[in-house]
Amino acid sequence: MENAKYIYPAKNISINERQTIALQAIRHDQKITFLTNEKQVSRDFVYAQKNKALQAIDNAFKLANDSKVLFYTSEHFIIMWNEGIL
């Protein structure tokens, strides 16, 4: 091979498009083979995007500790807030 240049379409895919690919793979909108052919990327790339998205979701829920109180308030405060008094 003389000075063969390889083009990797995945390098040029935007973050939004990567998210779309991940969501399609998670939701099973399309078969992985269809996604790879449509986007001209490898199966590994599609699975990597899917795994990144799933990991981000897992991390988001691990960080959220619903047992902690964000702030305390009273019913009176909420009524006043809703009526625009505050």
C-alpha cells in the first residue's frame, strides 16, 4: 500500500449525532447493523456510544441522593409564592 490514508467517519460525527446513535441503539429503533451501515461506523463504535450513554445514566442516578433535603419551606411560603406576594 502506498501512502494509504484511512478515513474514519466516526471521528467526524458530532456529539449530537453520537447521542442520537446511542439512543437509537438503546431503544432498539434500528438494528445495530442498520445503524453501522447508515452512519458508516463500526459495530464497536455503536456499542461504545450506547455504553457511554448507559453509564452516564447510571452515574446520574448514583449521584442523586433523594434522601437529602434540598431546602425547608412551609405551606404558607408556597401559597405566598404562588400568589406572587414574594
